[in-house]
Amino acid sequence: MAASFLSSLTSRYALLSNPYFVKRRGGACYINYIRSRRPSFQIRNISLFPQSRPQRLSFSSTAIAQAGSSRCLDREELVVLGIETSCDDTAAAVGQWGNTRSDCIFPKHNIQQADLLSRYGGVAPKMAEEAHSLVIDQVVQQALDASNLTGEDLSAVAVTIGPGLSLCLRVGVTKARRVAGRFNLPIIGVHHMEAHALVARLVDSDLQFPFLALLISGGHNLLILARDVGHYVQLGTTIDDAIGEAYDKTARWLGLNISKGGGPALEELAREGDSDSVKFKIPMRQYKDCNFSYAGLKTQVRLAIESRSACVDNNPISSASFQDRKSRADIAASFQRVAVLHLEERCERAIQWAKEMEPSINCLVVSGGVASNQYIRSRLSYVVERNRIRLVCPPPKLCTDNGVMVAWTGIEHFLLGRFDQPPPAREPEDYVYDIRPRWPLGEEYLHGKSEARSLKRARIHPSLTSIIKSSAQQKN
């Protein structure tokens, strides 16, 4: 039964050997895929439901790893719509695969559901779903309009199908399938964490496989060895809470304004504090693996707040006295120092493990929403210097959830023939969407298994890597 279940999943990632005819305005474009040249990628427009003016940045793309037989592609004809709704960002981007330097147009601010974050002290799934539903049509249309494109100009639609909040994922998947069905377009299901890792290949033309990646966000802590598109080894993950969750909870407890995110608010306050004033313990030092734990550090923070009698209940930081603000800043700085030391120690070990498996590794990619934190970037820069490798961090606007990373990852897989055929224009009301709230990215490294308390094992789907490997075996 398990085998048949895996087989049904792998069929979605079948490596298609036949050429595909991409529907375009005024005709069809014949595609025979290639991975041997270094083309460029152009983001025609990205919409994150902003009210601010867009700004233009220039990025170069990366070469796709060598593989497959001799194939050719008119890249100017490949245009992919990317849709992201896995958490609290409603995002869309239209990306074009071309042969010139890439231009990326996107808003100055990543607009989240700020009022909901403040009201509920975090992401409330049902409220987030409703917020996505209210703006998803407008966000996608803005991306198309600003690009002077319509659905008829698209080659495919890429959408995040997991991991994430199921209610939120459903909004994006529903919209993507409607667009794909209406214009008879292939659809590409994207892994959210893979998109965070691969977006670094868009902005750094020298980044080649294999590389090590630290993916840090509100719901995830992952250390992975990236061997190729869709092929990953998981070196470490969180056994309880992710670093972003710890930042957000600490920011709430300290009475900070989290409308723009708890992480940025805490990082700003920490600059005013003494990072050695509170002696927090670094988590999991007794375990010589690459896994993370932040639940215990959160408890330490809560006890420190209580022991210092910090007046945080119903007393926002804006109303705090000078002494009270100083006390909160010291806690924030001490928390941040220890939270990041935990990252540093795990990355040091992961680099050694990765070099044992892939001696050619020379890059550490740090991505995900928390990777926007400048203190984290500065501390990890020392780690890579000691290990004589290079640190690659996407721009902060591409670290938070965005449509660019989804469109880019969709193109990477599309060029390898990994996509689903167009859905019907009208799907039955009882159609069950392919949504994967818990979806591992890579295969677990044997030495990476935690000796601490058990990890949560509620896995609905096999990992992305195992699905792709099984698909390749079936084809052979």
C-alpha cells in the first residue's frame, strides 16, 4: 500500500521525455530542454499586494547543473507565473527565462497581514486564509498587468504546495489551478523550503551544486546539503520550535510592536542592550549533531522577564520607562546572542559533515525570513571565514516569502521536465487538491538523527528527494 502511495506521488514528478509545446499568443513554441548553457532569468513583475512604488534591481542568473542529453530551448518564450501563500504573505511573480542580464522589479516593502499579526500575536490560520482569499486575484492580476502580459502569454504556473498552513496553501493552489486550467498551462508544485534555497542561484551566478544551505524561518530550521535541483540531504532540523518562532514569542513577551514581524523588532531593540547581561544557556550543547531546539531558550527568556520584574503586561515598549526599556533591551540582546550561537555551532558541524560527503563544497547559503537579520549574517560570516568557504545570502526582500523564489524554482524544475499536465478548465467541486502541510525536503543523514527527545514524525508525504528519485527509477 505504501508503495502504491509513493508511486501516485512520483507520477506528479515524472521526467517527461517528449518535447512540450508551450502555448503563446500567436502560436506555439517548440521546446527541447537544455541545461548546458548559462541563460538569464528576468522577473517581469512581482506583486506582494503593495501600496508603495516598485524599484528596479538587477540580478544575474545561474547555470543549471549539467545533465541530460543535448537539447535546445528558445528561452525568451518561457514565462512562468509563481504564486506563494504558504503563511501570511500573498505573493505573485512573473518570471521570464532569457539570454540577457536579468532585471527584477519588486515592491520596496513586503506587505504582510500586519493587522492580523498584531491582533492575534502571530499568524491565525483561519484569519490568514480569509485575508489571502480577499487579495489573491488582485495580486496575480497586478503581476500580469505590470508585466504587460495576460494568461495567454504564460508558459506554466508554479505554486507552493507545501510545507505550510493547509488553509493558506489551499488559496494559492486553487488560484494557480484556475489560471492553469483556463489557459491550458502545465502546473508545477513547488516545495517552499527548496524555493528559499534555490533563489540564491538566481542572485549569485557563481553558485553551483553542491552547496550547504541553512534555511531559517518562523516555522523551519533546516541544514541541508544541496546536490542538485530536487536532490537534498537533511543534516539537521528543529526538534521543537524554530528560531523565528523564538524571536516572535520573545518580541511579544517584551511588549514590542510586531506588526512588521517580531524578528526585526527584537533585533532593533537588542542593539540597545548588553548581550552578556543575562546568562542564558546555549541549547543542546551535549548533543553532537546538527539539530536545533529553541523551546528551552524560550522558557529561559520567560523566567528572566519574571525574575527582573519587567513590566511588560499591557505595557508596550513605547510606554516603558528608561530603566524598564534598558532591562528589556538587555534580555533581547542576551537572547539574540545565545540563539545565534546555537546556529553557529550547528553550522560549524554541518560544514564538516558536508565536506566529508562533498569535498568540493565552497558555499553556505543562508535564506528564509530570519536570514534578513543582519546580526545573524554578520555572525555567520565569521563561521564561513574560519572554514574557508563563501557565504551567500539573497537580498532581504528575497529572503522573506515571495513569488520570485516560487517562479524561479518552477523554472528550474520545468526545464528538467518536472511538471503536471494542465488541469481541466472546470474541476469537480469535490476535487481534492494536492496540498502538503508537512513535507520533508531531503533524505535524513544517518548521523543527523537526534539523540534528544523524539522529533515530530507526523509526515503526510515522502520527502521531495525520495519522490524524485523514485520517479527517475520508474523511468529507467
